[in-house]
Amino acid sequence: EVHRKLVVGNWKMNGNLNQLGEIAAIAAAAKEAAGVDVAICPPFTLIAAAVARSGGLPIGGQDVHSAESGAHTGNVSAPMLQEVHARLVIVGHSERRAEQHETDAEVRAKAETALRHGLQTIVCVGESEMDRAARDHVAVVTAQLEGSLPDQAHDGELVVAYEPIWAIGTGNVATPEDIAEMHAAIRAALVERLGEFGERIRILYGGSVKADNAAAIFAVPHVDGALVGGASLTADQFVPIIEAAA
Ligand code: PEP
């Protein structure tokens, strides 16, 4: 099954109000790239202002709590994201799994809440350099996926992002062969778990995607788009990646 490609920018803890012009420029370019879905996930504080500047380009969060409200100081809920017209959310990014010690079970609970609230939900998985050196990478990632996938995967739009930790923010992009192996394994695991519906879930690659490697990555089987960190911060760098997906 061939999917429309999805290219998502993850601004991480970067950006400020003065940089929202980049989102406006990205949105204008995304409109021209008719065959590609594009979205940006800025920090929470910028979501409302980004929505106002985005001309319909979907804006999302980089995390969400699994509860709807309550005593969870510092967290943001799915209804809060909805209220400011966020349309998607990233859950289980490796930086949160590392820094906030998020487990598969927590990621799964977040994904379930996000889907229930109609947010397109990007569940991230990826192995460490050690896992790969030990040749455990496929087993590690498929186990992570199994633990992180929501039960109600059919409700709303679930997306999986494969992001090898050693490739994030390092400039060390995975080879097309590495990506092909893992995306095929993820596709097989999705089909095993969800049946035919598993064919419909888009699988993004993330990890040092740039203008000069994007086309080769998008050509790999079962790569249905990209999750882009550093190169999503400016239109100059991000627009060529969108165009490579078109
Ligand atoms: C990411 O954090 O999702 C990511 C892929 O970062 P970068 O593109 O900077 O490697």
C-alpha cells in the first residue's frame, strides 16, 4: 500500500515568537506541495500563536499527559491541546523516554488518550547504539512498539516514527538498508497486531533527515514520511525536505 507522505517538524525546546515567520513560510510552501502532508510541533507555549500564523498547516504538541486534568504539575492534557486547535501530538520521543523516564506503558496510555481526543498521534520508537551493536535492534524496537501501541489503534489516526537514538541530532543518518530492514519489521509487527489496518498506518523515519538525504530516505520501502528535528527550524532547511517528499 502506498501512502501519502507525512513530514513533521519537531522543534523540541527551540523557537520563540519571533521565529513564527518560519512556520508561515513553511505553511506557504506546504500548500504548493499538494501531495504531501506537513505539520509542525513547536513548544507548547507557541502552539496558539503558531496556529494563528499557520494558514491551516496542522500544528501539534510534543507530548501529552494520559489524564484529562488534575494534579500533574507542569503537564498538558489532550483537551488543552484541542482547545488551542492542535491537531497532532508526538508521544514517546526518545528524549522523553530518556530524560523523563517514560516507559512503554506510559507512552501507550498517552497515545490512547490522544487518539480518544481526536489528535493524530505519532508514537516514537528506536534503538540505542548498544542495541544495534548487539544486533538486538529489531527485537528491541518491535518490543517497544508492542508495548507502546494503543489498543484502540483504529480510532483516529495513529502514526509510528522509527527514530534510532544514535541518529537523532548527530548527523549520523541510518543507511537506506538499515531503514528498510526496520521499517519492514515494523510494518510486519503492525499487521500482526492490527490485521489489514496495520497496512494503513504511516511509518516515519527520523534521525538527521536533511535536504541532501531526504530523497534517498523517502525512496526506501515502507518509509511514509519523516520526523525532522534540527532541519525543521527554518523554512530554508525544511522546505526542500517537503519538496523531496512530493
Ligand atoms: C527528532 O528529534 O525527532 C529528530 C529526528 O531530530 P534530528 O532531525 O535533529 O535528528
